[in-house]
Amino acid sequence: MDVTQANKAEEVLLPREETGPSLKLPKKKKKWIKWAFLAVVAVVVLWWMFLRPKADPSVLTGGQYIPVSALRQDLTISVDGSGAVTPIESYQVSALTSGEILQAPFEVGDWIEQGALLYQLDAKEAQAAIAQAELALRQAQLSYDTVAAGLTARASASGVVQTIHVQKGDLVSPGTPIADITDTSTMLLSLPFQSADAASITPGQSAQVTLSGTLETLPGTVESVSSADLVGAGGALVRQVQIRVSNPGALTTAQSATATIGEFSCAGSGNFQANSRQTVTAQASGEITDLYVTAGSKVTAGAAVAAIGGEGAQNSLANAAMGVESAQLSLQRAQDALENYTITSPISGTVIEKNFKAGDKLDGMESGALAVIFDLSSLKLPINVSELNISQLHPGQKVEITAEALPDQVFYGVVDAVSINGTTTKGFTTYPVTIVLEEFGDLNPGMNVSAKVIISQETDALCIPVSAVDSDGTVLVAGPGTLSEDGSTVVDLSKAQRRTVTLGSGDQEYVSVTDGLEEGEVVLVPVQSTAGLGTGSSTAVVAAGG
């Protein structure tokens, strides 16, 4: 018997139980119910995974919140940063020249005033260079003065212009005659005296001069007596005696005269000569651009007679002037170089390093740092602050500073400078901020420290966690029946009240409430936002960059 037949036999032998009416669904309808059920399950899963976290917190179950009381506490808003403290000013002393160190009158640890001598180098070569530069300047100045003087022809002595040799527009060269000038205000008369008589005559003696023809007498003074004997008329030995006579105005070189000096008379007559005779000549090449005298003009010593100009003359003067300027610059360089042999302290401070001593030889900049000086009157701390926070910082803000090397100690400083010269790295910009510490105790330059720039401080502020505030400025406040008896859990979220509050200062963790909430009221904080919450004094920190 096959299985089908056996089953049918059993159906005949077994009594049939009483059952209710049975409903047999078509196969197509069973499949539809199955697929609908699967669709509902999928929707629930999707809602739980993606839509539920985005739902408003007020629709979450009570177990999704933690109650936090609004309490009064001190709230400090700050920007944090870190860095290494440095002296307010430091300087590495270096050499700009080479030479042997003659003096180095300081030691490590000494306090040095600004301008104090640190190193004195042997400056013999520099001093020789200065002497040579001074000589070159004098030579250049002399050349300029000579060229400049040559552009004006001048009389060397007083007199009367006898002849003008040039006229305006003439071209001249050095040595070209310009004018003849004679001084006839006094006249010189040279007369022979017997040698024996002349031996008794001395310069300065008075003489009586008699003019030939008119026999008019004029006073004179012995100017000089010759020491050489000459053979006079009749073979007698004579000496020439020169007599100076003031010209009353009529004496000329054509007039002759005799003279007696004391009891001695001259042995012959002689003609008057002008006191001086000069020919003014050109000292430079050029063109006569002006004549300042005419024939018969009286001139004094140094008076200008003519001007020499033109392009060539002006070029010569300009070249001479440039020579003077070049020599002056060379001298200045030599003098500046001499200063490099005396090395002084550029700042007041404490000597931290002394790397060279008297007797050592320096090789300019190649020698490196000769000494290091720190101004430890105060310290400074550079930090970098993010572009998001830099607008909150300004000079004068108080700064709290701590160092791992000095635990349990707090130092104080102030913001000294906030720079707007930012540095951008990978699209993120930071700005340098300088903090100054006037009192720094055991802090040493180079120590790494943490700084907290105090932005604002509120005392006894009513504070709640920032995460308790919704984006629309509301908070969920526990009402009667919302919390368990011990107030530690939310048992009935439907009895909580959403309330609008006015917020004060705050940052990442806590924010102060100025209106809409009373001390002791409980706000509900989403459980995923409660990590790190606490009570008591709070410091809201904004981290500084880099």
C-alpha cells in the first residue's frame, strides 16, 4: 500500500473531531499578507535607525533624559593656549668684522646696561683706513677748490687796471693774459750810494727824495740795502739802496730823483718804479662770461676781474664735486667700520652665555654668537589663537598660567598684543597673541606652559548645561510628576514643560540663564549630551589653536 492510500485509510478509521467552520484563504491572498507584514517590519527598522535620532527630544521617552538642576555658580569664559615662555627681550651678540679681542670685561651672570662695552677688537687696520680716507678727501677737496677758484680770475694785489687783454665771449685756456694791474700808490726808488756810506745805512731810516726837474722834495723810507758792491761811475764801488715813497698822485715811472739819507748823499739818480705789477691770467679753460673791471679801475687784492664759464668749465667743476662726495662716502664707510671694532650691549639684561674672551680671534659673522643677553625684567608667552576666537581677545585681558614643571603654582599675565597677521594652514587660520608676565616666580625661559585668557567672569550665575538648550532657545523643564521620588530619573515625560529662556554668557559646557528659569528648577538634558557634566564652579574653555 502506498502512502497516499494509507493516509486515506486512517482518515476513515479515526473519528472526526468537532471543529468550527474553517476558512480557507486562497494562496494569492496568503502571499499578500506575508509581504505586507515584511513591509511594516522594514518601516519600523528604518524609523528606529534613521528617523528616531532626529526626532524632537520632547517626543523621546523619559529614559532618554537626565535631570539636571539649575544652580548658581561662578562661570569663567576663557580661551586656552600653550607655548614656551621667553625673555621679554633677548639678543645674540655677533661680530661684523674680524680681529683679535683686546678686552672682554664681563662674565656670565653679570647685569649689563645698554651700551656697555662687551668686546674691544684690535682696530689698527680700521684706523689706518680712516687716515687714508681723510687724506683722499683733502686731496679731492683741494682739487675742487682749485677748479672752482679757476673759474674766477682775481687780482693778487691792489692796484689800477692798466690793460684788458680779453673781452666777453672769448675762449681762454690756462695762462691766457686777462688784465695788467699796477700798484702806484707807493713808488720804489733804487739809488746807488758809496759802498762805505751804504754800510752805515739800515732799512727803516728816513730819506729825503728830490725830484729831478722840479727839485720838489718828498719824504721816503729805506726799504732795503744791497750787500753786493757794484762798480759805479768813475770806477767807484757802490751799493743799491731802495727807498719807498708815498705817491702824491703825480709820480710816474718816467720821473727820476736823487736822495739823501742822513749825512749821506746818493752817487747817482734813478727812476721811480711801481710798487707792484701783475698780469692776471686764466687758471682754467672756458669762455669769458663776464668782465668786472675796465682800464683805469682801482682794484683790491682778491678782487674778481673776470668770470670763466661754459660747458667744459662746469663739467670740470661737477666732476671735482663728485670726487669730493665720493671721498666723503669712503671716509664715512671707514668710520662706520671702526665702530664695528667696539661691540656694546644693545639691551640691558643678564649675560646668559659668553663664548669668547680676550686674546681670541674673531672671523666676522662666521664666529657665531659671541654672547647671549636676556632681559629678564619680564617674560613673554607667544600663543596662536584660532580665527574663531581671535575676536574675543584684546590687550589688557588677564591670563592665568600654569606649568607642569611647577605644579600647584599659578602665574598671572596680561595680553600684550593681538596680531592680525594670521597664518593659514590647510584652510585653517590662527593669529599670534603675545602675553606678558611681570611676576613669574620660578618660571625660566624655555619652560612649556598652559595659558588661560580670561574672556569674562560671572559670579553666582544661574547655570544649566549648554546641551539642555534647544536650537530654538527653549529648555525642557520638569513639572510635577515628571521625576521619580528621588528625582534621579524621568518617569513621565508628558508632564515636562517646554519653556523659552533668556541666555547670558557661556560656552561649550555651561551657559547662564538670565530669565525664564528659577534656581533649583530641573531641566532635562538629552542623555547623549550629558557626558562630563558636573556642579560647582565652572570654566567654559575655548581652545586656542596650535
